[in-house]
Amino acid sequence: MIGQFELGDTVRMKKPHACGENLWTITRVGADVKLRCARCGRVVMLDRLDFQKSARQIIKKETSEP
């Protein structure tokens, strides 16, 4: 279960999407987490607890420049 994640992070999920990709980009964070598939662009929303249970690891942190 991952703990810290932010908007723009790329995350590897346990199960692949129907297109075969398991990398997703976080596009919204709140009570729900909105994800965009890295291959086909499909957008899904998961509640925070389900997201934390099904996420394996954070691949890339988005860097913010001042």
C-alpha cells in the first residue's frame, strides 16, 4: 500500500488495463483519485482507499519548478 502520492505522479497498478498497460498518471487527488491510462488515455476514478490498495509503486514523481 503506497502512502504519499501527488498530482502528476505516474503509478504502476496491480492489474493491467484492458489495453494491456498498468502505468497510470494521477490527474486529480481528493477523496477520489482520478487516473489516466498511459497507453490509451482512458480516465477512471477510484476512491482513495481502493487506489492505495491497488497501487504497486510510484514510478515517476512530477517535479515542480518555482
